[in-house]
Amino acid sequence: MSEQVQVILGDITKQAVDAIVNAANTTLQGGGGVDGAIHREAGPHLVWECRKLGGCPTGGAKITKGYYLPAKHVIHAVGPIWQGGTAGEEELLARTYRSVFELVAQHSITSLALPAISTGAYRFPLDRATRIAVRETHSFLQRHSGLKHVVFVCFERPTYDAYVAAVAETFG
Ligand code: AR6
């Protein structure tokens, strides 16, 4: 496995990195799952800043400060809701990761922690989502040397197992 890429079981709100990624919705006003956890730990300033952003389309991402989080920034990314696979969900999820990495490059982020976007409330099949996440990460790392450390933070064991398999497959 690449030294740049790590898979852990844990809570993304505890990661002391340049930026953590939030699995947000198009309103950027908070919600359940990882979104709820991030807003709880960051404190109310986060939603105040998010209110000024005017939402975000599916496939997009926007960046804020991390406030009381140990992470300096939060990249709010909006993945697609799984609708059976015929609504372009795979391409939309890939686009979501590309939007995250555009912000990583623009803001010279050197360490990044990501959750398994769309695989909770949005019900994207885990293996497919994981392969897309790891493929897009690999593609970005090949083109950009500034990002030194990527952590896939998994909240549940099946997610962890899927990432370990996808990282081994892609990074060797
Ligand atoms: N750290 C890391 N991963 C977590 C954490 C955490 N603290 N908490 C949950 N997860 P979800 P989605 C995992 O539902 O599918 C929200 O209401 C979780 O186990 O958070 O993209 C938003 O506002 C799963 O593996 O995000 C949206 O409306 C992964 O994070 C909607 O849910 C994603 O699950 C987005 O749905």
C-alpha cells in the first residue's frame, strides 16, 4: 500500500489534518450522519459560514474553515443519491471527488481525510463507491505532488474492508 494513503476505522471529526471532507447535501445547512457529527464538533460558526455559500449542486464541493475541529478546513462535498444506477450516479460520484481535489489543489492542502461519501443515507453501493473514491484519489496523486497524506476514515467495519481491498487493488 502507498505510504501516502491510509485506511482507518474511526471518527473523521478527530482527524488533525489540513482538511476533512464532509458528505453534505445541496443546502450545506447540516444534516445527519457525518455531516451532523462535523457540525456538532465544529460549533455554530460553521453553519453561519455555510449559510453564506448559497448551497452547492450535486457533484460539487465548497470549502470553509474548521472552527473547533482539529482540522483547519472542511470541504463540503455533495454526492449523488443512489437511484438504482441508471441516473448517472457513478459519474456524479466521480465528479464529487474531482471537485474535492480541485479545492485541495487550489488551497495547497497537504493532508486530507475523507469519509465514504454517498454510502450512508444516500445508499450508494459500498464496493462501487469505494472503487470510485480510490480511483479518483490515485489519479489526483499521480498528477499533484503537494498532497502528501490521504486518510480514508471508515466508521464501520464493512466500509474499512471495502477500502482496504480497493486501495490494495489500485495502489498495489
Ligand atoms: N466519521 C467518519 N465517517 C462517518 C461518521 C464519522 N463521524 N459518521 C458517519 N460516517 P452519510 P451520505 C460514515 O449518511 O450517504 C446527511 O444527512 C457513514 O457510516 O453521513 O453521503 C447529509 O446532510 C457512511 O459510511 O452521508 C446528507 O443529507 C459515510 O459516513 C446525507 O446525509 C457517509 O454516510 C448524505 O448522505
